[in-house]
Amino acid sequence: RLLPRSRLSRALGRVAQAPAPRVLLDRAIELYVRAYDVDLSECVRPEGGYRSFDDFFGRALREGARPIEGDATTLVCPADGRIEELGPIDARSRMIVKGHEYGVGELTGDERDARLFEGGTFAVVYLSPRDYHRVHAPVDGEVVLVRHVPGTLYPVNRIGTEHVPHLFAKNERVAVTQSSAAFGPVITILVGAIGVGSVSLAFEPRVRSNTGTQSGTLRYERDRPFLARGAEIGAFHLGSTAIVLVPPSPAARRDVLAACAGDPARVGQRLLRRVPEARPA
């Protein structure tokens, strides 16, 4: 709690992004791969090798490495890692994550979002140091809003989630809202953490977290970026957590969970399906 967490994280980010002598960089990457059992066989290795540690950490995957399951009525996992929580948003627009209660508005940075998600579903995916660290769209849809929410940078590992109340509502984060024909407004939140140099968005260069400045709220009235399921939203420059918020299903439809808390997570795997409500015989 006494550490200058944001300044420390920015410093670590600058170090990670700085070019380094090839021998030292390759050795550092080799040690990291061994320590965290990173699978590089599924990754794209740039010609000439990685230019910095951040270049390695934000590595891309080979085409086809993450098949996208289901169709447009299937909401898929946005990131590799572990599903920390997957469950209901209650009638008060609140959810329980690791024993702590969160409100939708706390997480998104706007209390007006709360009513939209009463009775919906949320998912929390934790990205460990070994995981692929890009975040992808859980649904097909246009981006209608991006909100950069200021905050501090606590660790998001088990120590942080268990001992820092309202951790995800305290850390700096970027919330991306897509308008989905099948699901309505779906919000994907990229939560920063200590050691995260920054969060960047693939479609919006004006947003970059942990730089000491805030980009605020961006609303797309026209020329809205369209992201298909599995398209890249953005990346963590050193790890963190992704949260997905889904509004309740409309009448005559229902949501069926396709995963459980504690399951390993992969980009593109089914999290839930929106199906027709069964009619009584």
C-alpha cells in the first residue's frame, strides 16, 4: 500500500519497452519462458526476433491458434488465463468476486450503466504471467463507447483480490462497450495492475492507460469500429484481468452458461449461449 504503484508500473513499462542488446534480451526471454512455462509454439516470432521484452510479452498468436466457438448467439472468452468468476449480476446490479461485492457502475465508471445490467451475467478472467496477453471481443458488434477510468494499480493476483476491498473498482481500467445484435450492450473491461506498463487498444490510439494522463470517455456517433467475435480489442503491456458484463436476456430467450469459475480460459471458447426459451408442451 505504501509503494508508488503507478509510477513504479510506468517505470517498469519503460524498461520493458526499451531496446536491449540481443544476447541479454534473448537470455531474459529464455529465463522467463522456463520460469512460467510459456508455450511459444503457438506464437508468431518476428523475423530477427523480439525487439524488446514488451514485444515478447505482447506477442501475437499464429492464425488459427484460437478457434472461435459457436455462432453470433455464443459469447466467447476474451482472454487466455483462468475464469475467476462467472455468474449472475443481481437485481441491484451487483456481483460477488472473491467474496467482495461490486456494483456495475463502480466497474464501468458510470452509475448510469447499472440499470442496463440488472439480472445479467458477468465473467472475470485472470491472466497469469505465462498467458497470452491480448484481449479479444466476446461478441460481434460495433464499438459505441470507450471509457478510461482513473485509479491506482494494486496487484490483481490472489493476494490483491483477497486483501484489497473493491480492488477492480480501485485500479485504473479501460471499459469498451460493443452494441451486439444478439446480446445488446456488452462491456469488456481491461483492468490494470501493478507492473502493467499500460493498456492499449488495437482500434483506438488515443487511449493508453498508465501514462499519467486520462483520455476520458470517447463516444462513437459515426464510423464506429466493428469488432467481430475474436477480433483484438487491445493488450496488456505486462499482465492483468479482463471482465465482461452482459445484460439480461430478453423475453423468450435465456442465457445458458458454458463454463464454470476455476476453469482454464482460452480466447474464443464458449462462456454462454443465448437460446430460445423452451415453451411448455
